Amino acid sequence: MRFLVVAVGHRMPAWVDAGFSEYAGRMPRDARVGLVALKPALRGGPVKRVLETEGKRILAALPAGCVRVALDERGALFDTMALARRIARWREGGRDVAFVVGGADGLAEEVKRSADLVWSLSPLTLPHGLARVALAEQLYRAMSILHNHPYHRE
């Protein structure tokens, strides 16, 4: 199984890159995490047009046949144990999983409609760089649970 994070925003602060790399590097060999950072659309026009442009870039970056998970503050909320159970099901299905993090204006409706799951990391609005780090940490934590590693403690 492979995880891919497709995120709008290609120039993140060093702490974002370091945090994401830290957790991605800890992942077991059977669950690697990759990152595709997409250039944001030019601002200045209507937000709908910006979202459509970014949405096309996102959809083009998603591997064929993967499980698509769109991150959105209005998505489903679930805890780490539920994430681990979902990952176990996805792993049994043999499909890779792509997590989509939108840009400053969120995600295009087309991206959310094409997703197998719309998930909220938190009801708070998170900076997109922080969402990348939190996502990588939660993927590592969920895989730790599935591998009976002591990182996660209840």
C-alpha cells in the first residue's frame, strides 16, 4: 500500500517540510507516503475559477484506481482508531490511497464529488502546511496501531 498526499501549495516553511518528512520517514516499508505539491492558481479572479483551476490540477495528479480522500473541514470526523480500521480495509482491498489538501480557498466541488471519502482532520480551520504535518503524523500513528508498535498509547 502506498499513500500519496496531493496538496496545493509548493513553497512551505521549512518546519512544514521537516515535520512531513519526519513522519513520512518513519512509515513502515509496506506503507510509504509520498507528496505531490501543486502550484496554486493565480489569485485575483473569481474564487470559483481559482478552485476550478486547482481542481483540474489535483484530479490530473491523482493515480488511476486509488482511493480518494478529500480533506475538508466539513467532512466526516473520526478518531485515530477509526482511521486505522479504514486503512486496514483499504490495505485489504489492495488500493493505494491519495489524500487531497486544497489551497487557500479549499477544494473545488468536483474534487469533493470525485472523492471516496471527505474527511475532516479537525473542525478547526488549519493552515494547509499544518494539515500536511498532522496528516502524516496520523498516518504514521494509524500504521503503528496496525503494526502493534508502541507509538500509540491509549
